[in-house]
Amino acid sequence: MSRTKKTVTLLFLLVSIFGMAQNRPDEVDYYIESTDEYIQLDGKLDEPVWQTLPRGSGFYQTFPTDNQPALDSTQFMITYTDKSILIGVICYDYIDGDYISTTRRRDFDWSSNDNVAIYIDPYNDKTNGFSFQVTPNNVQREGLVLLGGSVRDDWDNKWFSSVYQGENFWSAEISIPFKTIRYNNVNQWNLQILRNNLKRNEQTAWIQVPLGYRMSNMTFTGRLNWDNPPKPAGPNMTVIPYVASSAGKNHEEGEPAEYKLDAGFDAKVAVSSSLNVDLTFNPDFSQVEVDQQVTNLQRFEIFFPERRQFFLENQDLFADGGFGRSRPFFSRRIGIQGAGETRRNVPIIAGARLSGKIGSKWRIGALNMTTNRDETSSEISPAQNYSVAVLERQIFSRSRLSAIFVGRNNLGESEVEYNSDTLSIKGRLEDLQGRELQPKDTLVRLSEYNYVYGLDYNLATVDNSWEGDFFYHRSLDPGVSTDEKYATGAFLRYQKPTFGARVNFQRIGENHNAEVGFVPRPGVTNFDAGTEFNIFPAEGSLVQRHGPGIGFGGVLTNNWDRLDNDAGIEYRISFLNTSYLEIGSGWDFVSLTSSFDPSGSDGLELEENTRHSWYRYRIFYRTDRRKNFIVRASVSNGGFFNGKRFNAELGLTFRLPPIMQIELNGEYNRINLPDPYNDADLYLIGPRFDLTLSNNVFFTTFIQYNSQSENLGHNSRFQWRFKPVSDIFLVYTDNYITDGFQTRNRAIVFKINYWLNL
């Protein structure tokens, strides 16, 4: 470091230590005033208005400590026009070296890149909001802030930024149109500014965030005070039409090649500044990345995340009812059959969604979608209509009470009976007109309707120490007994920087049937509890934090008979250089309620009503994630039902920033079972190649080899963002049977969409 930089750093630290206290939540204000001055977005902040605005400062570390001022200071200024919020940020840099910016791809990984992040809570509820982030190379990332601090970066919208790199600093100018966000017309919003400074290995915040809490938690915000309440954004309608051309062939079924030309659109209509209607007609999701395959050694359905853009905005309002084992609404039930390599799309005719806030305390959501009958495989499904309605009320400071209704209505024939041997059919055939049935065909029999309704209460205290969820849901089906049709649960967590504890209880009735939800195991009672401790060493240690965690849980029948149990203990060490080590052991007990093959190879199954217990041991390590070569490795060994299981997982990441990133993820499972049961060697290998030619041109190739499903899959995607939120996609996908390398299916799609503000 030069003598000048050393002097600047020393002077700054002295001023910081003796002249600056931490900014506490709700104790700091930033006063925003309007401007008529034209601001050129070039990142230089050289317009006169930036010199006259008040400067937000006083950033403190949130990593590696939470009681020291930032070593590299950050300042910001905010103003607005009748169309946009304008934010200027200066990120000072007092050490030599390049900034850490691993990619030019939009929606970059926050933890792996130098960046500054703007968090806005325009509802003043300290629960929901928006995030806008930018790197020193002007790569953008935006997201929805949900449930207090969870950030979903799948949300995509139009905003603008520019970055300038100067001597000892980099600066950014950001313009966020009022039409981009939803907000209440009130004088006070909430605001947080965060900086991830990997070059210095520190994370800092304008408002204090204690260790152990998410930096994005909207509890830790200051007040953004407007000189006048922001006006409604005015007429606000966006149409996003698309045209897609595709060609595909199912080689495995011997079907002829299929060629399609599709067109449709999405539309966004602002009912008010805080309430929005989304419309879609003949939506196309061909550009969505394929599911990441897994080795399935479980007895129940595996959860795969939603990736389709239409279902992501305000997703917490619709999708977060209940708990993970009992969700009344799971959007992947609409327009998708299967998962992983067996996934296929069911045509969606049209859909509409209303979501947003009414006043300061109420949120509403309503969704309705209609799917066409599905004849794309041997399973023939009738057309369906899906509906969801949610009404949510904020109570106390941050807690919420909500009512939910989820429905599925069969638009086709529900009572058709079909014999595949004789091709004989009984019942009406409205949904099968024009279909020549084949012996391999199977009719998916669906009831006339399925409804789920209930209440959820989400507890969140002002200081974020207590968090809880409580729910009661019921399902309704024609001709099914009303007994045991409920699902109910309670979850409570206490969290402090050095200690955390949780307890969870859930009971699902035998006849509870959430067909548009996710309930992998009805008719059981689940419980679990756990605690964890964090120890923060004195300054100078190589370790940032460490501590043990203990947990246990179980599954009972609703008659309180024992089914499953598990218990575990682990010790976690987070190092100052961002590497991480975890060592643990556990014990499992399973009482099988149905026959099951633990080898996952369709071999001889263990009989139902047999009981099994075993111990297991695991170690995991990840290297410094700031480096261009990162290793993630884990090994576990121990029993498994009536035998043994060895598992090894390896993840390698190699970067040539900011242009290229190569990942290789692999998993190996060795299952040893006594005779006459099968042994198995299961491999899952997934290399990924990511090329970012510019901030707007990207190419990704993802290959997945899964020995369990005997499938080799390949997905390549080219994307050119030629205008803001307007893209050209070229996507190629194929799958092969690993035995003999025979082609299962192959498809190529060309798609263009364009964002039109009307």
C-alpha cells in the first residue's frame, strides 16, 4: 500500500472510532427531497444536486464483527423526480488490488461479488420490500424482500444504473422508476444500505445488524422521510409479448418430430401504486432452466423449487401457508407434470393474478389459471381450473394473520374408466374427443373438485428475537368423509446472536388432500426441536464464529404410534477467510408402513412393519469463497436401514472473472445390503459451464448424468438481453438412455420477448 493510502486509512479510522456511533434501527432518518435537475446516469455524481443533498454515512461492520466501523467507508444520497427515485452511492477503497466481481450475469451471487445493495420497504411494514444491487462492473441484481428478510432474485423488472471507478473509490448512480415498485402513498418508508466488500473481507451496513441475523432483515432499517408523499405512478401498464418456435422429437416413444409456432403475452396493470394485476395468455416457459436432478433414496415426494417468472412475484402471499410438510398451495402443480428428467409441461391457456396492499395493514391476493387437457404423453389429463385467494392482515408491529382458499375444478370428464388391454371406455368422453387411444395410455382420474381453506398466523417481534408460524387448514372433496381432513401445526423460534432454539409440531389428517399443495405424507404427526450456540472469538483469531448444534425429531401415527425418529449433533466453524467446516453425527429410526427398496435400484423390497435403526457420521468443508477456485466436499458413512451407506459429494468451482465460470458437482452413494437385497452404486454428476460475454449476453450449458434414472441430460441456453427486460433465447435440450447411449428426446426452442410500457 502506498504511503498516501496508509495515511488516508489511518485518518479515516481515527475519525470513525472517535466520532461515529452505530446507526440503530428506527433511530436514524434520511430526508429525501425532490429535484428538477437533469441527472445523467454515468456514475460520476458530478451534477450540482449531488453536492447539496445530505449524505448518509456511519456504516458499521456486520462481518467479521458487528461493533467496529467500516474500514472502507460508504456514503449515499437520495433524491427523486416525478418519475423515479435517484440514488447515488460512493464506495471508498483504501487498499490496492482489483475488485472481486466474478461475473457479468444479471442476478449475480451476492456473497461472491463486491457490491452495494439498496433495500426499500415502501409499505412501512418491516416485512416486505424491494432490493436493488450493483457491482463495481455495473452488473445488476434485483429481488423481492419477503417475510422480513428472505430475498427472491427471480423477480425481474426495469431499472437503470451506471458505475464509475475512480482513484480510491467506485461510485454508482441508480434510477428506480416508481412504476417498477409497489408502494403506499405515505411520508415514511424504511431504508437499508448494505455493502459487501470482499476485497477488504468485510460486510457493512448503514443501520446496525447484529451478528447472527440476516443483513437483509427489514427489521434493521432506518427511516426514509419524504418531503411530500410520493404521488401515484400514474397510468401503468406493461405488455410483454413473445413469439417462440420449437422443434422436438420423442425418440423413446417412437413418435414423429413435432414443430410448433407459439405466441402469447404477459401483462402487468397497476390498479394503484400498491396493487397490481398480472395477466398471461398462452404462457411459454421454455427458457426456464431444467430441474437439478437428485439421487432419490427417500420414500416420499421430493420438493423442487418454482422457477417460472409469472408465479414468483408476491410468492410469499400465495405459497408460504402452512409448513414445508404441508403447503396448501404449490404453484408447480399448475402446468407441470413430474420433476427432474421426467418433467413435462402441461399447456396453460390463460391466467390472472391480483396482488398487493390495500392501505397500510391489508394485503390481498387472487390467482386463477386454466390448463388445457394434456395429451403429450401416455397419461391423459383433463383440463383444469385452479384458483387461490388470500387475505392478510398485519397485526401488532410485524405479525400477520391470513386466510387462504385453494381450489381445483375439473373441466373435463372425471368418471371415465379405461381398460388398456381392450381399449374399452365407460363414461362420457368430452375431454377425449379426437384422441385415438393406445394400449399404453392411462387416464388420470381426477375428482370433480378439490378445495383447501384455512388460517395462518405468522408471529414476528419488533426485535426479531421471536418468530413463529401457526396454521389450521381443511380440505374438501366430493364423496369423502369429513373426518381426518385437517392439517394443523405450530412453529416457534427464539434467536439471539449467541443462542437459538426452535420447536415444531405438525399434525396431518389421514384424509387431508391438498391436490394443488405439497403434502408428501398425510396421516401423521411430526415434531422436532433443536438448539444452537455461537461463540465469537477475540480479535486476531482465524475463526469468525463456532459452536455446536443439537436437534431431534420424529413422526408418529395420529394414534400416537411411533414411526420415525432422528437425532443429531454437529459442530460448525466459520473461518475469517470465509471457509467453513462442519462435523456431525446422527441416529435414525424407521418403522416401514409399506415395502421399500433402500438401494433405489428397483430390487427386493424390505417388508412393511419392519423396524430399522442406524448411526451415521458426516464431515463437510468449503474453501474460501472469495477465491477463483472453490472446493466443497462432504463425506458421510454409517448404517442405512438393514445395511450400510457411504456418501461422498464434491463441488468444484473455477472462475475466470468476470467472463467464465465452470462448476462440477458430483455425488456418489454406495449402498451395501445383506443378501438377498440389492447393493447399489449410484452416481450423479453435473458439470455446468457459464459464459458471460457482456452484461447482456450469456451462454450456459448444463449436463446431468444420473445413474439411478439411467439418464444423461443436456441443456444449453443462449440469452441476449437486447433491451431492458427484453430477451432473445435459444435453448437446446436432449436426454439419453445411458445404456447404449440411445436418444430419449430432443428439442430446440427459439424465443423472443419484448417489454412494452404503454
